[in-house]
Amino acid sequence: MASSISRPARMNSRSEPAESLAESAALPPRDRWDAILVIAIFASIGLLAYAALATPLLQPLVDVARREHWSMLWVRPTIIWITMGLLLLCLRTALWLAYRPFEAVRVEDAPAMTVLIPAYNEGAMVEDTIASVVAARYPRERLQVIAIDDGSTDDTWHHIRHAALRFPGLVMPVRLPVNRGKRGALAEGFRRATGEVIVTVDSDSVIERGALLAIAGPFRHARVGAVAGKVAVHNRRSSLIPRMLHVRFILSFDYLRSAQSVFRTVYCCPGALAAYRATVVRRVLPGWERQVFLGAPCTYGEDRALTNDILAAGYDTVYQRNAVVHTLVPETYSKLCRMLLRWDRSYIREEFRFARIVWSRPPWSRALALYESFITNLRYPVGYASIALWAINAVKDPGSIVRMLLAIMVVSLVYVLYYLRSERSWDFVFGILYAYFSFFALTWIFPYAALTVRARGWLTR
């Protein structure tokens, strides 16, 4: 039967099985409590606006700015930014509430699909990833799985070969003689892919059984070139950092991408789970593979770069909430910093590109994306200037430290409401902890990423 796709005009012992997490990945039913949470969200935004603009909450920082002659540089721009930022928060919330996932394709209508799994020193986990893809509900005669060992120095290749023997005729093992980086490994897979839809899955992740049918659904729409899946934390019970990251992921991968999907401009289709229209990928592959930034070849941030290329080619990028992947996240501070450095470096590089690409988007998408990008990026100069003023003020007024801690608590409680609508769990407490952890332990990462933006490598080990 013809496919429904439209053509263009082994597991970590401390991890949980994907099946046991499927319920947490789905939104709770819409009921009375859901309505209460929505009302609480908008009420909290109003209270934030009142506290920031109509009370003396920021007056100590204003006084320091005037005393240090920063008034023109900080006070007025900050008031404007806070006002516009609160409007953006309202807009994102409305779009998030308006978002609806696409209908999954039926088994009999499923298009030919290739799943790429690039791996580097992943060990036994890569076999669990492959097994989760094979176990997904998808017709085997239309499924091709390509596992690429990117020059690993451990036993990754052994596990890939073993998976190929377990699933003969379905898994194609590919071994690169030298490490090319994740982008090079994916490029090899793209060239070998035969499917109409190409899906990428990270080798430290497992997908839910319905993920492949779900992620193929949006391709019924001829303008869709790429689809972002929903990312949840696989090892969320293992230690404090994964617990905090789980809450952050729910907000980043559901709240933000749901809003972006409504105006068909999801900025990054994540490597953990993304799908691409094969004809579009082949068109942009040469430039993506040879991308250079400030004279240095680009090896990291391949997912954001490919998303930008697809947007530049005139296609839409969307989010599919029902296509869920559970990925391992860092459990130590050093590994977390390396992951965030990689993300921030690619963010900086690709934001420069997106600033040009956005002008080719349809008017409605262009207006929303420009507004969101401008306000989001303005948070860096405003935020770091505020931290500097707070530090100066704390020397003379130690009480300002308490006020800052309270402010962090208040803002984090607002975002907790968004999390609770997505997942009603006591884990919201870890979202509050992450706000403090991020402020005191991760603030240095973005400036350092900007200074080392030309760095290369997987940065995953």
C-alpha cells in the first residue's frame, strides 16, 4: 500500500525502561486541576509584572546603577526588556496551550523509514538503543536501521555487530575506520539511507514503541521538512543532576517547542530524536557537512545546523509531543558542563545564521520568531549586567543576597506551574533546586562558550 507521506510542492542499571516512563512523558488528562493550573499561570505572570514594574523590588539595583553611572546603559533597557519579556511569556503560554500534536500515521500507511544511530564509545547502551527501535510499532518491511560506529576505541562495535546478528536483515552495521565526529557519522548514514523519512536517534537513548509512527505523522503536510521529538530523561532516578534536568527538559522540550511548533518554526530538532524528509536532507547535505564557522570546521551542534538548513530551504519544522525518547543525561557536574558548553556554542553560532534565515519565513512565522529571538537573546546582556550590579550591591548591603534568593524562588515557582501541567509529580521540587544550581554553578558557561565558540569535538565523554 502506498505511504501517506506528502511529497514536496542493554539498559543502564540505574535507568528506567521506556515503557515505565511512557505515562510520565504524556500530558495528564485535561480536568478541573488543569484549568486551575492555567489560571494560576496567567495570575502568576500578572503578579510578576506587578512586582517588577509597580513595586520597589528592583530599586536597590536601580540605585547602584545610578551610583555607578550605569543608568542609561541598564535601567531603561531593563525596564523595556522586562515589559517585553512578560509579553513574550504570555504569548508563549498562549501558543503552548493552543498546540496540538499531529496524528500518527497508521501502520498500513507508514512511509519507508530509515533510522540512523551514530555511536562513539557508547558500549552496551547502543544495543539497547537499537533494540528499542526494532521493538517500535512499525512495519519491518518499511524499516531500515543503520548503526554507525564512529571510530570507537571501546567495545561499541561488538555490540553493534551483535545487534545486527539479533535482527538480521533489519540492522545495517557501519564502522568508520577513524573518528569523524557525530556530524561525519550522520552524513555517512544519510548517504546510505533508503527511506522517505530519515530518523536520527542518539546512541544513549531509547524510544517509546509508538515513537516512529508518531514522528512520521507530520510529513503528511508537504511543507514539513523536519520534526522534533519529545526528550525525557532516562536516568532521572539515578542522582540529583538528572532529576533537576528532567524538569528542565520538560520545560525546554515541551513548553518552548510546543509554542514554536504553532508557528511552524522549531529552532532545533534534537539529535536524541528527530525526523527529516529525505529529499530535503539530500538537498542540504553537502553544505551541512562542510559547514565552517570563523574559519573552523563545525563538528558539534549538527542538529541545530541541520534544522537551520531545512528552514533556509523553505520548509517548516514542527514538534511532535507523542514521539517520545528517553535519553541518558550527565550525572556529574563536569559532564554536565561539557554538554551545556556544546549546546551554548552551537546556539551562538546558529543564532547568527538564523538571524538571516528568519527573513525568508512566512510573515506570521517571521514576526513571531523575530520577536522571540530578540527578547530571548537580550536576556544575556541584561542578565549579566544585573548580576554585576547585584554583586556590587551585596558588598554594601548583604541583605540584597536574601532578596536575590527570594527572587529566584518566586520566578522558579512560576515555571513550576508549567511543569505541573505537563507532569503532575513531586519532582517539581527539583525544578526549584535547578534554578539555584543554574544561577550559582552554571552562569559562567555561556560567556565561556562565546569565547571558545570555535572549539571542536563530540564533547560527550
